Amino acid sequence: MTEQKRTTLTGRDRVVKARRLRRKYESGATIRSLAAEAGLSYGLTRVLLLEAKTKLRERGGRLRRAGA
């Protein structure tokens, strides 16, 4: 099993990453897809989006029919 070295995302790098994630999220990408693409956890990706003042979408998914 190989270990990945974790790096801390701080300062300007963090701000730039958050802005890039925001742009992609606002273009329709999901938090999960952004996290996978960036190699980040879902939680950190969500935090970065919030730091970038991103208005998060409500949870989506398939709509269920009444009585189904």
C-alpha cells in the first residue's frame, strides 16, 4: 500500500483553489466530482467552496412520484 503525502493548503494557494472550485461548481459540477478531480476530500472541497462565498445548491436527486 502506498502512502500519499498530504500537503497543507494555505494562503494564496488556498484562495486560488477555492476560486477555481467555485467556478466549476457554479458551472454545474458536483462537490463529489470536484473533490475527485482535485484529489481532495468531500469535506475539504465543501469548506473551500464556502470560504469562496459559494451559494451551495440544495441536495438534489431523483424526484419521487407521490405514492411510489
